[in-house]
Amino acid sequence: MTAIIAIIPIILLFVLMLGLKMPGHKSAFITLAATVLLALFVAPAMGMMPEKFATASTYAVVWWSLVEGILKAVFPILIIILMAIYSYNILVESKEIETIKQQFTSFTDDKGILVLMLVWGFGGLLEGMAGFGTAVAIPAAILIGLGFKPMFSALVALIGNTVATGFGAVGVPVTTLCNEVAPGGSASAEAICETSAFAVVQLSPLFVLLPFIILMLTDRKAWAKNIALALWTGIISVVVQYLCARYLGSETPAIIGSVAAIVAIIIYAKLFGKKKEHRENERHFTLGETFRAWSVYLFILVFILVSGALCPPVNDFLKTHLVSKVPLPVIGSTFKFGWISNAGLMLFLGATIGGMIQGLSLRKLMIVLARTTINLQKTVVTIVSLIALASVMNYSGMIGAIAAGLVALTGSFYSFFAPLIGAIGTFVTGSDTSSNILFAKLQANVAGQLGMTGTSSFYGISGTESNWLVAANTTGATGGKMISPQSIAIATASCDMQGKDGEIMLSAIPYAVVYIILGGLMVYFGI
């Protein structure tokens, strides 16, 4: 009975967003209000409250859990989201995004190679750098401009924007996932690296399968080429992403992995692809023009790498200086935020320097930043509400009650269904990050109830058992991204297919189902 009551906020979120078609920010805020009421009056009456809060005021527990959720939402999640979108808006403002588009369409006449380059390589890079819809909107729009059909462009963009989303927007989803289950709300670098690596391992077959599907949708007759290119690109992608995840953390796998995929596709095109026909009006860009166009992403990458685990002295200095600590009484945790070590600052510095190289004044850049901030009002409400909701559910015992119910229902087969939980979260919220916020603690609690508290080997890779199950949430969440209403809406707008949302979703559902089942099998057989 307690599990049924505890799951009411999640069901309510479903009903508001999918049933009543209510906007995400309104749905999230109303659900938060309902969750607070349940935590104040129902959870204590039904004995859900954890024993450690037996003598504490229920109002105090709920209040401080709300404070923790708000702090987590702003520092650093919303800051990173803001700076990620700011970086993309700079390219639009300087019009250098047009140069980037032209460069991607100038090296081959092979449609399969071109489509894979745009939706897998460039799309993955956009997801790693900016995320939040750019990786669907830009590739799909370019494909239509090149003469591809709108439905095809929307579908391949959605399929391509999957595995990279776990590490999108400079690793926010996995970093958030780890922080949600970490003592004190701040995960260690080791835990983030391990969970990131687990996510790549669980997704590994999809690194080959998805490029193959994209290529087959482009040209069903070229079986041999499609298999060879999918294997070559997929293996390069998964190896590079695993190494980045295992040794650098969550910030770089999608970025460096996508760059590696782009290089791999270019090499294949040079060796085996159709030769590009020369056109009189074709534009050739100089090295200086190329540097100018890519300067925003280049400097972001440099700052992220220099401040990350790749440079331990710099990383250690940043993480130990200008760190704010906010004690949260009653719930017994301390919120920490590094003002000079967070990825949001690196995005801001790289984007701003790159924008100035592209000819924008500092004043113009600040106008772009202000405009981006204003346009994110609804996103702010959504993210803050969802993170606060997850925090309240956790401290009031609702997450624990749901976990107990799931274990009782699925038993030893729960690990197979763990990615489905993450996929449902993304389907409802449209965000891998939000899914991880909603269900990270649930996955960790289930791991505890299943006795997954030690270390083990997963496909030959040693690590913490609970982190393996927690990683399954983001594994499933990346699949749910393919069919989330928000992603579908972005594809619909980019492809000028207003009113065709249902058709696009129906075309993507079979691929999403296969994706989630395969993820579940990888998680289940890895234990």
C-alpha cells in the first residue's frame, strides 16, 4: 500500500504531461506541491518516514529537503544548461553555424556517409557541448536543406540523439545521477568515472546497431557498406567514449567520442566513399575561417580538458579553492559547490572567448547571454521543481517505499527492468538529467534491497554493484529520449511538420523498444 501511495507523484506527472497535455513547467510545479502535501501529511501517517527522522519535525524535514533540491538545481545544473545554450546561441548570432553546416556537406556525395556524419558525429558533438534539443534540431534542418524528406530527417535525427545524451551538456546527466546517490550530495571523481564507464558498457552494442539502422534507413541496398561503416564507426565511438568515461569522467565522452566518430567517418569516406564531384560555386574554407567557425567549441573543449581529470594539479586546485559549503540541518547533509571548478564556468569562458574571435563584442555577448537566460524561465521552473520533488520524495521515505514495492514485484529480474524506469523518466520529462533526478535514489535503494552492496565484475570490468544498477537508469533514459514528447516536438518544428507529432513518434517507437530491451539485457546479464 505504501508503494502505491508513494508513486502518486510520478503518476500525477504522467497524467498532467501526457493525459492533460499540460506544459512541463506547470506539470512539474503542481506535482511538487502535491508531493510536499503527501510528505507532510500522508508519509508520516503511513510510517514511510526514515527512522533517523523519528524525533524530527516533519515540517523541518520537508523544508530542508526543498532547500537542498533548489540548491542542487541552480548549482550547477541550471548554470550548465544556461551556458550550454548560450554557447550555441553565439554561433547563431555570429552566423558561423552556417560555415559549420557547409563544411559537413562538402566532403562526400555518399548519402549514407553524409547522414551518419550529421546525425551521429555532428549531432553527438552538439549533444555533448550543448544538448537540450540542438542535436535534433540542427542535423534534421541540414538534412532537409540537402533534399532529404522531412519524416526521414526527423527519424534519423531522433535515433542518432540517444547514446550521447547520457553525457550531454558536458556530462550533466551522469554527474547529476552520481550526486543524487552520493552521501552529502556530492559524488567523488572515482564514483563518477566508474558510473560513466558502466553506462558506456551497458550501451556498447547500440554504438554499432544505431549507426547500422541509420545507414539502412538511408540506403537499404548497401548492406556490405552499411555493416562495415557501422562496425568501424561504432567500435571507434565506444572505445573512445569508454576511455574518456573511465579516466576523465562524464564531461568528455560524448564530445571526444563524437570527434573520434567524425574522424573515423572522414577516413572511411576518403578511402571507400564516393568521390565528391567538383562544383564551380562550391566554397572552400581556409584554415583561419575553419578556426573562427569552430573556436567556440574548441575553447570549450580546451577548458574542460585542462580543468578536468586529465590535468590533476589544475583539477585539484580548482576543486579545493572557492568552494562553498552550506550545512543543511535536520536532514544531516552539506551542500557543496565549487565556483571555479564547475563545468558551467568552463562553458562560459570557452564560449565567450570563441564568440569574441568570431567578431562579437563583449557587450553583444552579454546581450546574447541575457536573452538566453530570459528564454529559460520555464526550464528553470521545471528543473527546480523536479529536483526539489526528488529530494522531498527521498527524505520523506517515498523513494524507499517504491523501491521495496518494485523489488517485491520483480525480484531478481529487477535489473532487466531498471533501464525501463529511466526510459519512462525521460519520456515524461524529456530530459535524461530529469530522469536521473527522479529515479537515481530509487535505483540505489533497490540495489541495497537486492543486496548489491559490494564489488563485482561486469563483463570483465570491476566496480561497485550499486553503481552498475544506478548507471542502468541513464542507459534507459537515453533510449526514452528518442520518443519523448519534447524531442518529438523539436523534430516536428525543425522539419516543419506541425501536427505530425504522432506519426513521428509511431515511426520511432519500434527502435526505442529494441533499444530499451537491449539495454535491459546488457544490465541483467552483466550482473
